[in-house]
Amino acid sequence: MESLLSIAVGILFATGIYMMLRRNLIKFIFGFMLMGNGINLLIFTVGRLTRGTAPIVPEELEYLDGSVIQDFANPLPQALILTAIVIGFGFVAFSLVLLYRTYTVEKSLDTDMLQESVLPEVTP
């Protein structure tokens, strides 16, 4: 299962980087979203995929050589991913509003055209 998820992470990263290298700002934002989803999936995969019990360890549980006898689910990757999803959603919403405003002012989302309209031409 981890090998399939690692392939999916690689595909998300490759597609995200490819889209972020395009000249269109909308493709850049979608590439950034794919990269964020790839990072979330990577954190989820690295946090071990266990179908253990709840992450509440009872006090009467016996330890064997300093380790817990039963497998417990790790809540930290889930909390990190949930936080990253909320922050990513806020970033995407802000970016889409910023893209809309850029398009209404400049009538283009091509980065080369935006750079030409913002930076003055320098003559030697």
C-alpha cells in the first residue's frame, strides 16, 4: 500500500512542478494545490498506515522492553494534515481573488505580459 501511495505522491509532485513552471497564473495556482496535496499524502504515508486502535493508551497497559505491546494509531500526522488542508484552502481562496483582481486590472494572466506592464523598459 505504501508503494502505491509513494507513486501517487511522485505523480502529484511531478504534475504540480510541471504546472507551476507554466506562464499562466491559474496553472501556477493549480500546480501549487497539487503540490500541497502531494505533501499531505506524503505526511500521511510517512506517519505509518496502521489500522490500530485509538491513540489513547491506558495506564494499565504493560510494556515489553520499553515499547507498547499493541499498535496504536499516530494522531500527529492526521492533525498536521488537517491543519495543512485548512491553511491550503485559505491560500487558494485568497489566490483566486487576487487572480481575479489581476485579470480585471491587467486583462491578462500571462506572467510575461504582466512583467512587461509592471516593469518599465530600460534604455541604455
